[in-house]
Amino acid sequence: MPKMYQKSDVCKKIHTLFPDVGECGKDINVKYESGKKAWTIDLVKGNNRFKTHIDPEDVDKCLIGGKCFGLGFMVSQLRTYIK
């Protein structure tokens, strides 16, 4: 069972991995959607907004184990679209 985090924990990790994507709460918006059982990551840059869903297990691997492949890959994909 994945551990539940505060959205600020997930956002700070994304900002640590990709400081150029912006600020938490402004350019990076994170929330857990219990109906989808997934984290929603929303990146905003000007008029561009891109969203993805990330499995809680990938967030666990990153925040607990430092293995950020899943989270990093998805955010990296979004990052290419907002540049």
C-alpha cells in the first residue's frame, strides 16, 4: 500500500528535480485524486497548461527510495511541452 504524502511534499520533490519548471502552487500544481487513485501533476507556463497522472507507487519510489524514474519521466515529458 502506497504511503500518502502532502501535496507540498510531492511538489517540492518535482521542484528539486526540475527547478526550471517554476514554483509550487503557481507553476506546479499537485493533488491526489482518490477516485483515480493517482496524483495529478499540472504544469503551467504562460497560456500553456499540461496535466498528467502519476501512480502513487511511483511517488513512493521517488520520495522514499530516491528512485524517481516514473515521476521524473512524466514531469520531463510535460516540461518539454511548456518550454
